[in-house]
Amino acid sequence: MCPISGKKHKKMTCLLFPDGHISMSASINRKGFCEGEEICISADFENTCSRIAVPKAAIVAKHTYLANGLTKVFTQKLCSVRGNHIISGMTDSWRGKSIRVPKIKPSILGCNILRVEYSLLVYVSVPAAKKVILDLPLVIGSSSSGLSSRSSSMASQASSEMSWVELNIPGTPEAPPCYLDIIPEDHRLESPTAPLIDEFDSICDSPIFMYAPEFKFMPPPTYTEVDANKNTCVR
């Protein structure tokens, strides 16, 4: 972003009598910064009034809330620096005066219900008089290193959670073999299993006998079942 600069000139009075003036000009090399970066300030101050002037600089946050036709504005000073006292008829200059951007949220400028704006105020305090303020707007963004570290931590956390899930899922027990695949064809049942009625003679009181043919089957193969809850083997 391009450099930002500004100038301010104010005539001072003391008990309604003219008392010189305060002049200042300030500039920064760019408008956009991220948290943790240093803002280098170049400024010139001139004091011709009869009182001592103190140059200062501060980063100020402005939160604007808009809802139902109402607007609320909250302003907060985040950090500040100060220079040397300037007595009457003297000047002072800042070359490389720096102020660090604290840990703050990024700017919000395109929202209709909430705006978060930041500015660098370069001002001069004079006893028994209003401050002479020069407002330089700032745009605060999120650092790329913070985003990359946050994404890497989230990825590692997700991978660790997946590993725990894999450890907690018990293995599916192997199904026993099919009975028909084990029994040879010569031992398979080919005759009907329904009971048969024996032939009876013409005597009316002859009983009716029902019987089932006897077949010999091979025992099923041995297999193992694993109980996932009790971790015991059943044969």
C-alpha cells in the first residue's frame, strides 16, 4: 500500500488571547499492517505557544454497531508512545519512531451491521488546551504464519483423532466356513427328510408306524468366535 501522510496546524489561545500555534506533520510508509509488526513514524513538530507541548502517538480501535436504525460506537486506545517535551519556540522531529501493533482482530470494513476500524493518532498534548490530533487510517490484517500454524495444528489434531478411532474399532471376526463346502458329496443327504408311512396290511387295527431314515453327518469344522466386549474365545 502507498504511504499515508497528513498535516495539522492549530492556533492556540490563553484566556481568550492569542498564544502562538502548534504545527505538525506525520507520515507512515504504508497503510496495511499485521499484528506484531512495527509502524515507523516520521513526524515534525513545532511549538510557538507559551506552554510546553508533548508529542504522542497511539493506535486506536473503533467498533461501530448498526441495528434497527441505531448506531453505537466504542473507541479504545490499544497502545501508545510519547516523545520529548517541546518548550516554547522549539521544534522536534521523529525519524524511525516505532509503535508495535498489538494482538488484535483484523479490520472489518464491508459489513452493514458491524465495522472494526483502526487508526494511528499522532497528537500533541498542551496543558489547558485541546489536543492537536492528526488521524492516519490503518488496515489490520491476519498474518499468514498464524493461519499456517493454525491449519497445521488442526490437521495434526484430526490425524490423531482418526488414529484413536482406528485403535478403538474392534476387528471383525472371521465368518465360519460354509457347511456345504466341507461335507463331501458322498455324505450329503439326497433322499427326502420327511417321515415315511410304513405299509400296513388290511387289518383295521394295524397301527401306523412312522419312521425317519438314519443318516450320519460329519461334524462341523472347528472355528473360533471372538467376543469384542469380553475379549474371550468361544469354540
